[in-house]
Amino acid sequence: MENINFKKTIDSIKSTNIYENPKNWEARGLMPSSEPIIIKLRKATDEFLTKLEKIQSSTESYDHKLDQIGKIVDELPWDELDTEEKEFLADTLAPAIKAAGFEPTTIF
């Protein structure tokens, strides 16, 4: 059952227009970022989710998976984003991390 919920969460994030829809930015009290940043956020999100799927499906220990997730979080383009964009990215990825069985607040 956990894998079904995880897969649904991943698919939902991948198929949504979270960054592309200006209403999602407005709901956060923000003006939408520029198109190059939105493309960067989408690409980073999709790549992260693909890597997270591989980690989650592996037979490695919980601690090893946690370490691997920490590494892919560190690989995100944090230095290229402003504070609000970083928060938006983290908030978007948090449900996938949680669905994988990890606590996002300990990773971000």
C-alpha cells in the first residue's frame, strides 16, 4: 500500500503545473518567477523525483536511503534560487519525501 501512495504522490507532482500556474505563486503571496527559473524548478523537481523513486525502491537500509536523499537534496539548484523559490521547491518536494517514509523537516 505504501508503494501505491508513493507512486501516486510522485505522479501527482510530476503531472501538475505547480510552478507554471501563476495562481500557485499568488497563493503564496508571490509574483511568478521568470520563465527560465520556472523551467529550472520543473527540471530540478522531475530529476529529484526520478532519483527519489530509485532510492525508495532499493533494498538499502533506511539510514542509507536517508543519506542518499540528503545528497540529492544537496544537489538541487539552491544557489540559483531566491528564498521564496527555495521554499516553493522544498514545499513541492516534501510530500514525495514523506510518502517515501522520511520526515522532510529533517532533510531540508
